[in-house]
Amino acid sequence: MLRTHSFLSTWTQEGSMKWLGVLWLVALSECLVTIPLAKVKSIRENLREKGMLKSYLEKHPYRQSYKFLNEDPNPKVTFEPMRNYLDMAYIGTISIGTPPQEFKVVFDTGSTDLWVPSIYCYTPACAEHNLFNTTQSSTFVNSGRPINLVYGSGQMSGILGYDTVQIGNLVDVAQAFGLSLNKPGTFTQHGIFDGILGLGFPSLGLKGVTPVFDNLWKQSLIAQNIFAFYLNNKNEGSMVMFGGVDNSYFSGNLSWVPVSKPSYWQISMDSISINGKVVACDGGCQAIVDTGTSLLIGQIDPVNNIQNIINAKRSLNNEFIIDCNTINTLPDIVFTIGGIAYPVPARSYVLEDSKDICYSTFSESVFETGTELWILGDVFLRLYFTVYDRANNRIGLAPAA
């Protein structure tokens, strides 16, 4: 009794909160489902290696969705203009139907809907990928609803169907998903992934459709309304976790940031600085945490300011090249979020390709949002483990282990 009393009397409120936090993470880790992700070459990298990037960008400028946005609103069209297929780099395997048909998909926090190519797609791009065969699934239901998903780098047209979707050992029954009748842009034949599994908020997706993650929660398939990402720079070892958090994948404590706009996983960012001097996001700005793009994307002026500071020169492909010999002398670029500094060193924001050419991973956004907006892609996420808490509409950040 005396020992217990002594323990309670010295247990401060701060200590109790930390201890409860540890218990919370332990409880979550016992209930989580982990899906391995593989790092693959992005479409941009494949096109660059084949000498096709410049011609593609000239034929398919990354703002073609604006021609749809400027037309009369169509309730049957869902716009996700910031999604850019060129830079998706992590894929995992899911199955759809009974018996299951496997697909490699991008688990993407920057979009919401699930779609895969179907046997009714006859474009050359579809021929390079796994196609869902509706006639071979005993549980498939065709809604008869045509759908159009317009992205920054293409458009997917198809039909909406319902079937069983399996993610690891999670069996999501009667899940709505898109079956593409055309792939969004012929360039997808250069991509490794078959389709996309969006993990954004429902407001970003097809109207009247419950997204995959929401169904996992509604069908009581996961213990907590939460998922998390661990991304690394190796071909294997990356992970998406559903229903919990494995704290062995990060060090220190999670720092929580509220979602400022529940569509994308969008948060408020304080500033971007180099050697203590603010170089972008002066006075604060918005940032989207996006597992579906590999770059750090911002408006033209602040990005060009950073490129000048790190001495990155524009190439014929409209990319920025850096002298590989200078990497060790380049400064950290610090993203401050919620008062906490998240440094990104040069070894992370400079990408060296197979031809020993080094590229800056800072990229200009072509979308005018009215205010400064950044997209924090895999360059940032490989350094920082991220937790996406739908129950409280917040993101947790901690240094990746």
C-alpha cells in the first residue's frame, strides 16, 4: 500500500499524460494491420531515362484539368487537379473480387477514390497492366453509373462498381470502386502501378461514395480510426499501417498538427528557412501532406528563390540540376510546423539518377491557389513518420526510425 501511495503521489499530470500516450500507442500497435510498400521508379524517372520526358511535358502540360474546371460544372465529374501521376513512387498490393484479382496500387493521401483498369479498356496503357475482369468475380455488382475523375495530369473515365476489396487480412465488403475504360493519359504505360487507392477525406472524392478507409472503420475492421505511413529510400521496407501505430518505426514523440481543411490532408505551416533565414512561407502558409507525390512542390516564386540559394539550374526538361559535388556543402532546408523544426538535408532534397546527374526535388506548382501552398511529398515523408488521425482530424509527425 505504501509503495502504491508513493507512486501515485509523485505521478505528475505531465508524467501521466506521457504514460497514457505510451499505453495508447501500445494498444494501437496490437491491433494494427501493416501492408508492405515497394519503392519503384516514378513515371517521371522512367520517361527521363527513355529520353521521353521533354516531349511528354510539351504534349501534356500539367494543367490540362483547368480546361475542365472552366467549363460548366458537371455533377458527374470529380476534380482532383493537384494529383500528378508523374511522381508516384510507392506501391502495395490489394485484391478485388471473388476469387481475388490482384492489383498494384498507390496508397495515396492526395486523392480519395479507388480505381483500377478493367477488361473494357483497350488503350495501349491498359495493355501494360492488370485488368479487373468483372465476369470472373461472383460478388461484382455494376452500378451502371458512369464516372469521370479529372486529375492534374489526366482524366479517368469509367464505371462505378461494387465488390469485395482485400487489403492484407482486411476484407472490405461491397466497396465502391472505379473501373477505368481509359487510363488517364498514355504515359501510364510507363508506370509500375495499376491503379490508385485514395486515403483523402470523403469530400474530395466521388459524391455518394464511401471511400475505402471509411468503410474499413464503418465495418469495424480496424480498432482505431487511424492509419500511418513509414517510407524509406530502399526498394523494400516501407509500410502503410491501418488501425494503429507501430512506434518502432519512429523515434521520440509524435507531434500533432490539426487538419486545417478536411479534403486533402492539409495543415498550417509556419515557415521554410535556410540557416535561420525565412526563404518561403513567410508569415505562414498551407501545406498538403501527400504520399502520392515524391517531390516538394510550391508556388513558382518561393521555389525559384530556393533553387537560386542551392544553385540549381533549369534544364531543357524544365527540371533543376545541381552539381553533385556540392551536395555535402548545401544547407538543410527547415520546414517549421506547429513551432517544431523539421530539417530536410541536401542528401534528401537532391536526387542522383543512374547517369550521375543530380536533380533538385523542389518543383514549381502550376496551380494558382490565391495563397502560398506547399505539397510535402515523399522527400519529406521519408524523413518523418506520419500518422493520419481521422477521429480527431489531425496529423502526427515524428522522425522516422
